[in-house]
Amino acid sequence: MNPKMLISAHVDHEVEEPWATRVDELIRQDREMEAEAQLHHKVKHQLAEAPWPAIEDSQIAVWSRLQALAPREALVKPTTFLPWWSYPAVAAVLAFVLGSGFWLGTHSAPASQNLAELKVQVPGQYSLQLSGDGQLLKVSTMEGGAP
Amino acid sequence: MALFLTIGFALADLPAQEEPLLHLTVVPRILNDAVQVIWEQTLIQDTVAGRPVVVNLEVGSTSVRLTITCYSAPDLSYLIVVQGFVRQGEVAGRNWRTSVQSLIVPAGERVVYFPLGRERRGAKHQMLVELHVEAVLP
């Protein structure tokens, strides 16, 4: 154990015998120990002479310093909502896109997609003659249609 | 954005609610010299008024393409428009002809279309296509 650690207790008369006598001898023999003991005596004396601390005044002073600090910026709630004017703008854009898709669908779809197409391969060999333009007639009256 | 574009595109393909559904029956027939039916085939297609139905007929070297469009009138009659495109013969010396005919018929009336013309002109066989339109009841 380092004897220096006992100096502070020895100055406060808290070291019991025979260690108190031993510390006294060390203080007399060792200059470093003597200086340490004197330092402790000095500090103890100054503390004893110091006025009693004004605890309440200290608390007020500390609190004042804390209040004088720049207030912490309030936490900014992240904006999760768009500005009011953006909703109609977004709706207009979406309506435009929907209408564009509709327009493209009506104008760009290949004709085959809108047509039902039936195919018939007539079996056998038949002698057909292209004699004229096609004719559309009512079965009941055999009246023709207009070209 | 792409989703809305796709939805709009899909909506364009939907039939308008005011367009009635139609039941179209197409019966191509081949007649012999005695005006007897020696071949026929019944084709049925449900369609929407104003939407064309295409029928392709291949008979040997003769190709017939019919585009049939039916429109419904408030008095329950139908306007039938038939566009015929006929191609006959081999590549060299190929004959072809197009025609457009329309006819207003009352509901239930049958019509017949001669894609190669009504006259036989010595041909052994003749082709005709019978059409019948009726509304599809909801």
C-alpha cells in the first residue's frame, strides 16, 4: 500500500496506531511525504475558513444558466401530407394519364384485336366463278341492299 | 402513373353500355346446278352493335373475306353492312373484287349475300352466305 494514500486520513486524525506513528516518521524523513502532508493541511484549513456555501443561490444560478441556453429546436414533425394545392394537381395529372391511356386504347389498338375473325376452309373442289359484285338480299323478298 | 395508363387503355376496349349485344349467325353455303345445298357450315358469333365480324372463306383458289357489321335501330330493325373482298385464281391472272352493300332489315329477317355475284355465268357451283341477326336478351 502506498503510504501517500494515508496522508489525507492522517491529517484528519483518522489513522490508528501503530500506523499513525509510522506515518509521522515518514513525514519527518521524506520530503515528498512532508510536502504532501502540508498540502493536505493547507487545503483542510482553507476549507474550514471558507464561508458556508449558499446552496439556494447556487441552485438559482445554475438554473438561470440552463435557461439562458439556446432552447432546443422543437422536433419538426415530418410533413406527411402534401400542400393543399397539390391534391387537385395530382388528381388532374392522374386523370390526364387515365384519359391518355383511354385515347391510346381507342386509337392505337390493332384492328385485329377489336375484330372477331372466323376462318373456314371449305373442303372439296368446287367450281366457282367471280361474276360480279357481291349482292346483299332479303331472303323474304329477295330485295337488294344499297351499295 | 403506368397503372393509370394501363387502366385507361383497358377501359377503351370495353364496349359502351348503350351498345346492345347481338347474336350473329353466318351460314356459308355451296349450291350445285340444281340450286341444292351441297355444303354448308353454321358459324355463330356474339358481337356488339357496330363491331365488325370478319369471315374468311377459302374454297380452292378462291378466297372470300367478308366484314359484317350490324347496327341496331330504335325500331328494332338492323342495318347490316357487308364488305366483301374476293380473290380468285392463281397469282398470275388473279381476279379480285371488292364491294360494300348495306341493308336495313326488321328483327328476325334473314339476309343472303352472294360474295361472287348473283349470276352463275356457267359456273357449276355457286356460293352464298346467309346472315341472321338477333338481339341477345339480358
